Amino acid sequence: MTYLAKLGELTLKGSNIQEFENLLKHNTAKCLEGTKSRITLRAGRLYIDTPDENSQKVEFLLNHLIGITGWAKCEITEKDIEAIKKTVYELAKKQADKGCKTFKIDSRRADKAFPLNSYQINCEAAGPVESLMKVDVHNPDCIIYVEVREQVYVYTDSETGCRGLPVGSSGKGLLLLSGGLDSPVAGYRMLRRGMKIECCYFHSYPYTSEEAKQKVVTLGQKLAYYGIQTYLNIIPFTDVQMRIKEKAPEAWSTLILRVCMMKVANLLAKRCNAKCIITGESVGQVASQTIENMTVTEHFSGYPMMRPCCGLDKEEIIRTAEDIDTYETSILPYEDCCVLFSPRHPVLRGRVEEAEEIYKSLEVDQLIKKAYEEREIVKLTFAGEPEWKC
């Protein structure tokens, strides 16, 4: 069985295009370890030759593989127009049996030595199919693709890919992953820009439940399907949060909590060699996400802040969450630590100077260091069970 995937924007790269191609092949091979699959990449196409029993796994991978614009299961035939016509007819008959009434042939002659050009291939291949369906070049029920390359590939039912750049081509970022809708979407958007991610979740047991923690593990696993592999760092944050409740002005509690999170994120980013910190913040969505408050948060970050959702509204974020299958998990009714102790009237336009004074008064550095050192680590891979570490 052969699958063909079309490469995305990495084909626009210049002299370093081979680095992107090799990384895409590496990511594909890593996900298909042990399947006896053969992976090749030529002229803007990624091919996977695999035993039939691997079809479900390969198709799941191709639906999550960042760096391709589309994929299809294809038939391979000889470079002979009669063989092409026979293969096209067989595929067309299957489509007609499914109820298709109209069709179109879309040929591409990459091998210019083939005696017929694309238009001639279309005409020749369409002839026998007209006994099954009518031609409609504008709005067909099905399109049958013919690609004449080193071999001839014939396919239909092309699926849309994730697009983007191969994961790992843009360094690594640390994602602050909560149990909400926004942060998984933010992580996915950075994965599509080629960034590997490591995740960080703040857990305030017993105020946040074990179900809330498992919810975040599930979200991390769903991101690992796109990111090949990630680690989820679970930070025990109860003591820090209680110190904030005891000593910080109530209106500042949420913003100072985010400041403390940045302090832990700085330690984690250094350990995992991340080059930036990623959050799911969207401008104006909640009180802590005004421009002034986001400026306060960023002041305490030792790394560049990436906020890929900052210009999206909730409906746009929900649509992406549905596309990547995190929506149903994100809306489970288990609250994360940001929701706990939320003030009725939070500060809307915090100032850096005031935030520094409040943070200093908490004397919380040792508690932050302790929380960092006592973190749990979960290894999440494309095709494995979560592996818990201490």
C-alpha cells in the first residue's frame, strides 16, 4: 500500500530546503517505528510504502503530520496510457458505486519524457469513465488525480493536511498549558510554525482535583500527536497560591499568580533549552489579559513571550479546538488553579512598579523553587502511553 503526501510551504525554502525535508522524513519515520514502512521524499512529494495492516496508523499520522498540505492513498501503475486508463477506470467505478454522478480528471506530467501532456492524459483517461459518470470540470462529485513521475500515481479522495513547517525546524518553546480552550490551541499554532514544545501545568491540590490534572495530561497527549513527543511538567502550586491569598491585595491575586508562574517558567525554560514561553492569552478576553496586565506578566519573563491566540476571538479559538480534537476535553468541568480564588474586582491596568513591590512583599522565592524541584514529569509520545517520572 502506498500513500502520497504533498509538501507545504517548506518547498518555498531556498538552499536549506533539504534540512526541512530531512526533518519531515525524520518525524514521519519516528512515528512509524516498527511498522516496516519505507519512507521516501522526491520532488515535493512524500511517499509511504507500508503493509496493509498499518493503514489505520499511517492515516492517523498523515492527519496529524505538520508540514504537508494533503495526502491520499494511491494506486501505482505503469507509464503506459492503457495502464493509466485501466487504473483510472477502476478507481472511477468505486466512486460511482459510492453514488458519484460527475467526475473530473486532474493530471500532472512531472516526467516530461512521457509522450502525452497533461491535457492529453485527461482526455484519454476520461474516455472509458464516461460510461459510468458525466464529466464536470467545474463542480465534480469526485476528482481523479494522475501524477506521472518516476512511476504513475493515481488517486482520489485527497485529504487536507495540517500545513505549516516540520516540527523541530524552529527551535523549542515552553507552553503554559492549562485545562482551558486557549492554551492547547496556542501550542498547536506554534507547532505548525515548526516549534517543538514542552508543557508546564500548575496544579493546586486539593483545590484542583486529580481529574483536572488528568484532563491536562489528555490535552498534552493530543498535542503530542502533532508534536511527535513532548514532556508535561506538573508543578505543585498550592503553597504559592496560598501565600498569594494571604499576603497579596485581593485585586492583584490573579495577576501576581501569573507573575509567580513566569518565575517557574523561567526555571523550566532554562532546563529544557526553550527559546520562548508560549501562552494562550487573547487580548481583552479576561481581566488579566489587558495590554497593561500582559506587560506586567512579560516583565517577569526572562524569555520572549509568544501569544499566538492574542488576535483571535473565542469563536475562532473554539473552531481550532474542534479541529484538533481538544474541545471536548477542554470543556470538562474541572477547574484549573487560575480560576481558584479569583477576585471579584481584579486589577485591570496593573503597573510593573507596583507588581514588583507586591511580589517582593510575598517572600515567595523559596516556595517557587520548591514547587519547581518537586514537579512531576510526564513523557507523552505519538504512539505511547503517558510515562510518569518524578
